[in-house]
Amino acid sequence: VALLQTFARQAVIAIENVRLFNETKEALEQQTATAEVLQVISTSVSDAQPVLEKILDSSTHLFDVSAVTIMLVGEDGLLHLAATREPSRTGGPDGWTEADYIAAAERSRALFPMPLAGTGTAATIACARVLNFPDVLNGADVPRGVRAPALALGINYSQMMAPLMQGTRGLGSIALMRSALGGFTDKEQALLKTFADQAVIAIQNARMFRETNEALERQTATAEVLKVIASSPSDVQPVFDAIARSSNRLLGGFSTMVARIHDEVLHLVAFTSTNPEGDASLKASFPIPLTSFPYGAAILAGETVN
């Protein structure tokens, strides 16, 4: 009996050693993955896409999932597919062929862009926390937008979603799919929340970089025009030319023209060139009556006409 008890205690020691080793290895892998994402953030300040791609790679490796998707709410209010890792060849349903995986990926992409209302992204943003769906097709309180892709694909799976939150504003979500039912652990949910926070940092960095760059370009352009004004006090033509060039560049125009009123008629005074035929056509269209649309309408109304 004493010998058997000794063996039992040794078995417990072995089991604990393995558990501690696995937990330490898992924690190290997670810390390494989050550190790698932070490294990508630091080297890609102006573009969030490399960060999103790295998060997908890390999620695919750490969570043992069949697919990972990052969705962002666009300026049009619709939910757009920002980045995805398609259903993997090892994480899909039993018996799937190469054609099945390709068809599933195409059906998934075809769902976007989609209205935000009723989606899992809307649900996870509304509660501002990670949502865990152990059984997407049959689970209770599964949002229609979460169940719809599973119905479209003709498969069932577990899904976990984390919101991308900028304060109280929802930017989108990260969704993980696992072919095995049963959902995700608390540790997995906490790790996904970390990845979601890092995605928000990357998106915010890119937005601030873009806004700063745009502001700098605007200030530079206005400074250049002021410089032309100062160097050409007796001739307005260089100023009009500079305004046309700067406007076209900053606003992403195909063509920009400047017109002046003389004797109640609009005269062309500056424009950006497109091609010889287009330039000739533009020149031939002037002078234009002040009542013409849209040029005259903007002038008579005293406001910008879009």
C-alpha cells in the first residue's frame, strides 16, 4: 500500500510538471505573439493592414481555428471585410474537398459589404465585450448575422467575436471560427481582446498619420500659394495657376479649372491639363454665361455646389 501511494504521488508530480510546462509554453507563445504584433505596429504607422494581417496569422496559430476574419465599419455605414484567413485545409468539416474550401471562401466574401444591423459585429459593439457562441446554428441568442454565414456555408461551428472599440465608438470586430463545437475558454477570450485592442491602436495610428499628413499637405499648398502672391504682386495669373495645381493635387481631381467673371460672363483663367483634346475642348467651351450650371449656380448662390 505504501509503495502504491508513492507511485500515486509521483504520478501527480509528473502530471503537474506537464501542466506547468504547457501553461508556461502557452503563456510564452501568447506573449511572443502580442509582442510581434506590437513590433509590426511600430514599423507600420501609416498603414494598419500589415498589423491586421499579423493578428490573423497569430490568431490562426494560437487558437487552433478554421478561419479568422476582421471586419470594419466603413464610412458608408456598411460592414466591410478588412482581412481574412479562409477556412483552413485542416480545420474544416470532415470530408471537405479542395473545391469545397474554395466555394466556402467565395460564399463568405460574397456576403460583404453588408448592413451592420443584426450582425455579430453590431452585437459585440453594443455590449463592448467578447462574445462566445459555442453552437452557431443551434445556440440560444445567436444574432441573425452570426447564424447567416453558417447557413450560407452549410456548416456549423463555434465562433468568438471581439469588438474593436475606440472609446464608445465601434470600429469593427474580429471573428474566429472553430469547426469543433463548445466555444472558447476565458483565456482565449482575453487573448482575443488583447489582439482587438492592438488592432484599434494600428487603425488609430494610421488615421492620425493620414490626418496629419493631409493637414501638412494643405498647409504646404496654402503656403506655396501665398508665396506666389508675394512674388507676383502685379500679375494674378501665376496665382491662379498655382491654385489650380494645388486644388487638383490635394482633392484628387481629374481636372481643375479657375474662372473669373467679366461683363457678367465666366472666362477661363487657369486649368490643369488632361490631354490635348480635352484641353482644347475645355478652352472652346468658354466664355460661359453666368447663369449656366453648375458654375454660375455656385457663384449666384454664394456657396459650394457638390
